[in-house]
Amino acid sequence: MLKVKSVFSHSFEKYGKVLKGYDVKELLEKLESGTEKPEAAVIYTPGDKNLEALPVAAQFSTNAYGGMPVQVGYCNGNNTKLNCLEYHRGSELNIPANDIILLLAPLQAVKDGKLDTSHVEAFRAPAGTVVQIYETTLHYAPCNDVRDGEVSKEGFRVIVVLPKDTNTEKPQLSEIDAEDKLLWARNKWLIAHPDSNEAKQGAFVGLSGKNIDIAH
């Protein structure tokens, strides 16, 4: 089982940082009351108008992204597996309503679209933390929290802030660079494990080694 570190630890500094000063109470209340949480799946919505209407959404755009347009969506459900890793042009903010585990790896370790999952590290993000994930950090869906070898049955709801239109319809493109094979959606480069559903759907298979499962 992977050792779980904290997003406040020195080990996390190469992957991202925790942003301070944002009041996310109303944002998380609306997330909890207005979005579903599947018991045996993960759902993702790139942008939610109710969340984007809150004052803190404008603060993210102005302060965290320096005036760039952003989308405020969510990722909810239950998950214990790695399955894939993705990256974007631009940082991502994750704000969990309850404690979660993030599985992360450095983009610099990817060679020709390939990565061994031994590079993956696990970090706990406590509820209410505004976690910035750098664009050079590979990541994917959050995982349920795990403590003393026991996986939480609570699942998760997580706010996801990204540059506007990320994870929407993939653009039509002719391959110019080898990286183009990884493009799975708009501003979303994806590397799949062969055991994942994404691989079965045609995603680029580049993860080797164990498909990490925090439950084992």
C-alpha cells in the first residue's frame, strides 16, 4: 500500500501548493446540497453555473489565475484506483468537501507517452483545502480517504477549477507532435493504464506496472 503524505508536506512542493485566504464555505455548501455523489462510480462536470455564480469563483479567476477565464465544476463519487493520469496547460484547483487522496506523478518522468506507476505518490487533502495542482503534475480522479488501511465509505465531492473550456469536446487536429496521440479532450492529455475503461474506449495506453488501488 502506498504511503500517504500530506499536501502540507515538503514532498508535495514539486506537485503544487495550498492556497490560503479563500472563503470556500458557501462554495462547498452548494456543492454538498446541489450535486449528486454516486456510490459506485465517479461523475465529472467541467462547469456548473450555480457554482460559477458565487463571488469566490470570480476571485479564483482574478487572483489565482491572474485574470484568466476559468470554469468551476466538480468531481464526485467513490474511487480507489489510479486508472489513468492526465495533465493540462494551466494549473488545476481541487477543493474537497471531505478528506481525499490524490495520486500524483511528475510530467517530467513521462518518456514518449510512457510512465511506470512506481513514480506515483499519494497525498491527503483535508476537507476545505484549496489545493493548486501545477500543470507539470500528472493527476486524475480523486480517491476515497484511507486511514489505518481502511478505505472511507463516505466517497467524495470535490470542486475542480480549471482554465475555461478544459475537458470539453476534443478539437479536430492533424498529428504534428507525438504528444498529439495523448489528447483526449480539450486541454486534456491522457495516459491510460491497460486495465482502465478509458483504454477500452481508445485512450492512449502508456501506464505500465500496477494499476494502483488504495484499497490494497
